Amino acid sequence: MTVSTASISSVNEETHGFDNLSPTAGSWRNGFWPIGPSVNWGIQRGKFPFDFEGIAFKFSNMTPAIPANAKIISAKLRGTAAATSTGVTFLTIVEVLGKDSLWDLAAAGPKWVSASGAGFNFDADVVVLNTVAATLVDTGISTTHNWSIRDNSVGRYLKVGQGVDVVTAGTLGFADISLGREGTPGAGNIWCEIYSQDGAGLADTLLATSNTRVASTAPASTAPFRFTFSGGEQISLSAGQKIVVVLNGDYPLNAGNNVRMGWSSGGYAPGTFQIFGTGVGFDDQNYPMQRNFRNAPFPYGFGVWQPPGFTIGVDYDTPEPFLAGTTSFVDMLSGYISSGSYVEGDPIGVKILRAALFFPPTGNVYRQWASFLHATFSPVRLIVEWKPRAIRIT
């Protein structure tokens, strides 16, 4: 019998929170959440009764590595309570996630990711005009949110774009992008780029680049901001041509001083809002919106756990088995490592969250485990007992 363990070893391997401003279109941006020493689940956030904080864990250092098709004897998450919370108990869903080429992706450099998904479309306010400022296409979006570029030190969301279908043929002259700024960006510029679309509607081949504008001249509040195309950048656009209008920049990365592109939920069907950057685990570059994150696959069933009241500093394990009628951790993990897609040493993704069907009887309650950043307690661990599966050749 072998016992393998893994622990969260990077802040990028644990992500938690739901946007408390606009749940139906909120982002899964862990940079917005001052998670500090704890990761939380259970607190209701936002205006609707189905938005609760949840947590995703990416365990990438299982030691020793579990071979594919091993027989799993027991499995559990273990976390150290980072706060005392002995109030009303509630039901927690636990899921082992299947691969989807996003959370399990090894570092592969920046990429484009669509913000739309799970039946929801998100769009930015952009207008493309010809050389005499007549409109070629207008998404017609009334922006209610803003997405920053160049505001994260690990290279997420370096630029953003909106896919559009050209309505009227013409020569590219201008692009109006609704944008604003947070604080004052450092010395540097912003500009607009026009790309072709790939088969998924994401930016593909660069077609034209506008003249630059000083980043700090972006308006303090979101408003249309004009970029001008000159000389050979005034390309011909045909009716029906699919392009992506991109906001790019070169000012210093800074979390509090940046330019933000205006966007909203839905309203423009032909194209999609998209973000370019490096994804790490469950962060917002892989799952830009909470709807994307909720759509992360859990093909091996789910367990339901009623966690006890927590006392700070005490270790608490997920139970085996979970509540009757739900899938055990052993069966979920066995399904993953025997799926045919799992390779020995692959990361293991686990999600725990509240859901719409499991309200607390009263009150707004939560549980907290110590995060990777906690100065005293150990971060969350995955503990698996297994043995090699006998293979009989006849």
C-alpha cells in the first residue's frame, strides 16, 4: 500500500471567490480578491441566491506520483481551519475535474481565451469606421464593466479584443473603443490592432495596427476613445469579413494604474469578447468569467459534504464516504486516473463550492481553510492511499 500526498505550493494553484458586483456576468479574477491567509467557501455573494464563494485546487506535486489505473483505497482533502466558524452548517459539493486543456495546461505562453461560454455571451463596445469616419460595424454595447490590460505581474490579460463581422465594406480609417483608466498608467502607449479570426472566433493573423496614443490620456471614466489608421495600415475590409478589434499597450505592468476596456453581458451576437495572456491553473486567463469556471468538467460525479463547525488551527478532512446518494472521493478519483486521458504525474483538479440547491437554513455562513499564503498553518493537502492494479495476462 502506498500513501501519496500533494499540497498547494503556489498561490496560482488555488483560486476562490465569486464577483460580488454582478453575478450573472462577473469575472473569476482572483486578483480582485484579497485572499490573504485563507481560502473561503459558503458565503453568499451578489444579488442572486445562487452565487456563493467556491474554491478550486490544482495539485501538481503528488508524491509519489499515482500511476494510471491504480486501485484507489482512500482519498481526502485536508485543510487547516484559518478561522473559527461554528455557525449554521451547510452542504458543500466536492468534484474531481476532468481534463479540459485549460486548468491542466502546462505553461505554454500567452494565448487568446474567449470570455463567453456556458450559454452566456460577453461583448465590448467597439466601432470600426472608414477613412471619412462612416461606420463599417458597431457592436452597440452599453458597457457596464471594465477589463484592465497590463495589470498583473505574471502576464495575464496583456490585451483584450472583440470579434465583429464587418457590415459595410470600406477602407479602414478609425476604430472607437470604449475604454477608461484606473489611476494613471506609467509612461507608454496604447493602440488598436485588427486581426483576422480563427475557427473559434479568436484573434489569429495581425492585419493592421493604428497609430499610438499616450496611455495616460485615456479618459478617467469609460468613454469612446479613437484610434487612427494611416498609410498602409488603411486596409480594405469587405462586408461579412470576420475580424477582431484589439486594445494593446506597452506601459509598465501595474495593478493599480492601467487602461480598461468597457464590456457588458451579451447584446452582440456575431463575435465575442476575448482576453490574451498566460493562464495558470484555475485563474481568470483560463476561465475569464465565473460561468466559464462553473462549466469546468466534473465527469466523475460529485460528493456532498456537510462540514462541521470549524475551530481555528484544527485540521478538517473531507469524509469518506460522502452523503448517501452522492459519489465517493475514491470513485471520483478512480474515474479520473482510469479515464485513459490521465498520465502518471498529471495534476489533479478539485473544486468545492456551494450551489443553488443547498441553501443554509438561516444566516450567511462560511468555512475557511489556510491558503498557501498563511504564515502559520499548512496549505490544503490531498492525501491518497493506493496500490498498483494487478494486470493478468492470459
